[in-house]
Amino acid sequence: MKKIIRYTISKILDIAFLFIEKLPLKADSVQNAVKYLKDADYKFPPLWNNLPSLKFGSKVQLSLIIPVYNSEKYLRGCLMSILNQQTQYEYEVICINDGSKDNSLAILEDMKKKFPDRLLVYNQENRGISEARNRGIALAIGEYIGFIDNDDTVSPYYVEKIIDRAYETGADFIQTAYRNVTPQGGVLGEISHGDLVFDTSDVEVTLKEAQGYIWGGAIRRSIFEKLRFPVGFWYEDMINRLVVLRLVKRIATIGDPLYFYLVHDMNASKALWGSNGLKSMDHVWLARQLSEYSIHELKIPVDDILYTQLLLEYSLTLMFRMRKMDRQTRKAAFVIAADYIERLNYNYSGKDKYLRRSERALKCNNYCAWLLNVKAQFFRGK
């Protein structure tokens, strides 16, 4: 019955969209939208201040970076899983304590005594997860870099299988399947794309099979030569979808779940999805900034991967990010997204009808049509 109700609602919204999109409705000018958000104290921040040079010339195959913040409850389990690897390869674990107020630093120092040759611990004032990851990147000496969240755990064969896969395929980016697990050890679900190898020149396969998360795998370190995590933003792992996937040439996946993502009440992602603050505007501005950086600084032309990912960010995902904002702020965010899609002067070549309709609504700056379309997409379960 629920499926029938959802389907009926989506069809009604589909019909309403087809009517509304024909009306000459424009949400507002981008100048007014920017002014409103600035008056509301949104800062429109830059991506970062500087990019330190990478270190080279090491025999370490993998550097694993773990930003640590107030994770005393789960940190020891995380570290034990990654420091007790069964592998022939050389790897290092770099933990950046980001001004934790609990017992996390003491746990790190204790673990450092037990694994002095494997674990590196650095302490800093609280600067956020991007600053912590960026410091780890600057310190890393591995051929590949991977990221682990401080409450997650990994398989005893995590390093071995990732580096094996990297060497046998020549991939720049290795992504492993993962399980969502509870603190009690229960399994909530598993995400796996099987054992695949594909070049990112195959846009359709890349968009379908590449995961958007930064954790659960490894990236060739040279990819970060002119790239870091955006500082001071929420949704910082957007760099994976908008930039990294276009810098790497080949991606290899591992079908076995080697990464265990812990789902609990303190997950940072839950706080982001539930926020009703102006800070959620980061979603729109960061996508635009990363796109511009990739085009003008990294000299990667606009392509189907970037444009499709932008449409995905500016469609159903954007509706959820903005859902607790007031209406005027939501419309201002939409106008800025619409302005950028129109400025890119590109056309969606995919088959998803909801993305095609989002594109039309964005290019026409028609907020009502866009909202009807993404709600129809939501009720259809796309």
C-alpha cells in the first residue's frame, strides 16, 4: 500500500511539474540571492589558504590518515584493527588529534608506546576534520593515501588486499566494499560493487560504480599534489565526487567488505543532515568552488562526470540539505545553484529523467518546478 501511495504522489507531482515548468517563473536574481545570504552572515569562504608540498621517495606503500576528535569510546578499537594488519607491505598510520576534549589523546599516546614504529601521533588545536586530514596528507610518505574515520574499524587484511589490488590493476583509486555496523556488532547492511576495474574515461560506468565516500580504500598520493580538503566547510568529502574522480585515470573496486562503518548517535553525518543552520549553504557554494578550481587551476575541462555530479548535488541531495532552512534561504541557495548551472553552458547527456528535468528547471531559474521535480523523484524512490 505504501508503494502505491508513494507512486501516486510522484505521478501527481510529475504532472504538476510539467505544468509549472511552462510558466515564466523566475525565483530571483543571483545578485539579490547573494546579498540576502551575505546579510544573513554567510561568508562565501575560499577553499583553502595554501597547499604544502608532498613528501616523496619513501618505500612505504600506504599511509592511513585518521583525524581524531572526542572518540575515546571507539578509538582504541579503531586503532587495534588497523595496527594489527596481516600484510607483507609497509604502511604507516597517522593520527591527528584535533583538539579532543575527552581522553582521546591519552589513548593515542598509549597506543603509540605499543606501536612505536607504525603509529604517528600529532596534536593540534581544534581546526576541523579538513585541517586534520590536510596535515596528514602533508606528513604522509606512502605511495597511496587512505582515510579512516576514528570510530570505524577495518578487516585484518585491509592493507594487504588494497595494495594487492592497486599493483595488480595499476589503479589510481581503490575502493572497497563496506558494511554498516552497530556498536553491538550487528550488521545493518552491506554495499559492494564487486571486483571491478574501469577507466574514468568510461563515464557511464564511473558514475554508476564509483563511491562518493573518501574512506574505505586508497588514492595514489600524487593526486593530492594540487588538491586538499576544503577548509571550514561542511560536506568536505565532496572533493571525491567533483574532483578526485576526474583526476584519477583508473579505479579498481574490491567486492569483499573490508571497511566497517559504525552507525551510532554521534555520527558527524547525522548532525549535518539534521542541521537547519545557514551553514548548510556550504553544500551549494562548495560544489561551485570545487568545480571552478578543477576547471581553472587543475585545467580539467567541464565534462560529463563533473556536470552530472553537479546536477546530482543540486537536485535531490540539495533538497535534503536545505529542508530545515527557512523558505527565503532555500530559494537563495537554489538561485545560486541555478546561476552556476546556466553559466557552465553544458548539457546533460544521461538518461535519468529527473536529472534532465532538474537541469531544465535550474537553467530557467524556476524554483517551483525544481522543487516539484525533486519531490517527485523522492516519492518515486529514485
